[in-house]
Amino acid sequence: MDARGLTPGTIIRPEYEVTPRQLADLLGSQKKPLVLDVRLDSEFRTAQIKDSLHIPLHLLEGRVDEVIDAAAGRMVVTLCHHGVRSLKASLFLRQVGVSGAMSMAGGIDAWSLAIDASVPRYERSGEMCRLIG
């Protein structure tokens, strides 16, 4: 992993994504963002970042008010396994008025590798998660 907490050479879109290192720094600051985990229930039970709000992506549209209330003016950073679903979630949140919502590039897998090795790594097949590493 590089200094950003990503696989070397990973290209991110800084207008839409934060790196694992940036999120770790933000979580250590006084203006802690709301971490919104949009993975499936089985994934969330397997591995999670402490104090994150869990709303699976397929339920987000109907529960967006929960995000707005929980954020209370804070930055929102979405999270998934590798960064694809979370990018969709952050773009949706921006469309409904959560300005500046960001996705964490690399997802919880990159978080585990670069920031917190106590967070388990896993592979997902449908609803099932298998620990790896």
C-alpha cells in the first residue's frame, strides 16, 4: 500500500473520493465525518469501522433522511467493500442535497490493509462472506 492507503498506481477522483489515509486523518480530527457503510448486512457483520452508520445501498433511497439527521452538518464519507457501491451512494447523496458527500476509495479492504489490520478482510459470494488473509 502507498502513503495514501491504496495500491500503488491507484487513480482516484479527488472531487468524489477520499483515500483511506485521508479518512483516518478526518476521523482523528475534531470535525469527524459521518461514515456511511452501504454494504450488505453480512458484510457489515464481518468487518466494520467503529461508529459507522450502516444502511445498505439498496435501502439508501428510502432512508436518506436518517443520513441527513445523523450527519448534522458533518461531511459524509460512504464506504463499501472496494469502493464501487460507495461511489454510487455518494453521488446519489449529492443529488438529494448532501453536498460534498465522498466515497472512500479502495473500501474497507484497503482500510484493513493500510489503516487497521484488526478489521477482517473477506471475499463475498452473494450474501456469504469468507474471511481471507
